Amino acid sequence: MAGRTRTGETDERPLTARSVLASTLLGTRPPRLPVHRLVRAGALFGIEEGAVRTALSRMVVTGEATRSADGRYELAGPLVERQRRQDVSRAATTTQFSGAWRQAVVDRGRRTAADRAALRRSMRRLRMGELRDGIWLRPDNLPTDRGSVDRSLIEASTRWFTVHPDDDGELAATLWDLGGWAGRAVELRRSMAALSSRLDAGDTDALADGFVLSASVLRHFNADPLLPRELLDRHWPGDSLRADYERYDAAYRSLLARWLAAG
């Protein structure tokens, strides 16, 4: 959609064996686990061992994982890049904002549907907002990120400019649904607070719900446009959400590790 980006959407997805395994490995440093622990992770959601092993085999075939001689599975291919993007979103590193914006104008030309989709995906991953079809902008406050996008496609398809909008606060509100993102962040903080006491108490029944909540928070980080503080409401919950998640994730990972080891 042109104009405002839907930064507040929940994007809940059904859990499959593959998504459980991928999320488990994405949350592991390094992203490598023995098969018996992955089977145990599947058991959290009632996924039988045979289904887990089948999903792992398919992930190896599709290049999403590799299997070592000692039976450990490790993320590979696009999932490694996804973990890197996840880490970048979680850290939310920005640079000093001078007031300048970057503008990308997509050249007219014939492109395949796949190239058009890839270009839009790359622009989103650069956290660009689409003003209208083919016009993308954002404040120039992010470090150069060359690992998450197809730079060759971008360079062949766009022209870049530095611009200084008259009212960049109004422009930011046009490009991104900031209220939606902030509202969802408040909901996620409340959900984490409700589960944290159960995790701290060692309640393993909270692990399945906690797993789903972790994935929701990480997706929400990916949707954060990471705007300069000058363009955000003083009550913007980005920093608070990340601080809450650090505490929540430590409690969740500690309990999950104990539960996996016990199996």
C-alpha cells in the first residue's frame, strides 16, 4: 500500500513444525541444537517426534538448515540473514539525525513481478516509507546496512536524493502508522508483564504462550521504522518495549533451557 506503512499490525501466524523449529533456532546463539532438544521444543506444541524430524529434513533440503555428523541442526541460508535482521531490529542502532532525509525514486521500466516484489521487500527492509508508487523516503539516521537487501537490484532500479522536507513530523506520520505501532507495543508490554511472573516462578506451562509472545515482539521490532527522537512523541514506547523484552527474554530462555535439558 502507498502512503502509511502498517507498523501496528499483529501478523499472527499459525504454528507449524517448521515455524516452531525455525523460531527455536532463531532464538539460540549460536543457532545450533541437537535433534533431541528440537524434538522437545516441538513437544511444547503437541508436535510429534516424527513430524519434527520430517520438518528438519525438509529444512535441510530447502537450504534453511544443515545437519552435522553429530546430529546437530544449524540455521542456514535465508534464516541466517533473518536472524541477523532480527538482531539489528532488537538493537535499534541509529545515527545522529541532521534533518536530512533519503529519497529513492524508482525508475520507469519493465520489470518482472518477482523483481517488483523483491524491490519492495528490499525497501521495507531498509525501513523506507512509500509516499506513493515508486517514491520512498526516510530520515537519514540509520547506519548503512548492506546485508539485508539486494543492492544490485536497488541500484539498477532507483535514483537516490537527499531532501529536507518542510514538515518532517507530518511526513513521518503520513508514511508510517506510528499510533498503531505504539498501541501494539503497549499491548505487548502488558502481555510480557503478565507472563514474566510465571516464568520467574518456573511455571513451564507458560512456555508455549511465551514462545508465541516472543515471536510477536520480534516481529514488532522489525516493523519499527526507527525514526529520530525528534520526530516521535515523547511517550514513544520503543525503548521501554526493548528494555522489557530483554528482561522477559532472559527469564524465558532460562526456563526454556532447563525444560529442554530435562527432556
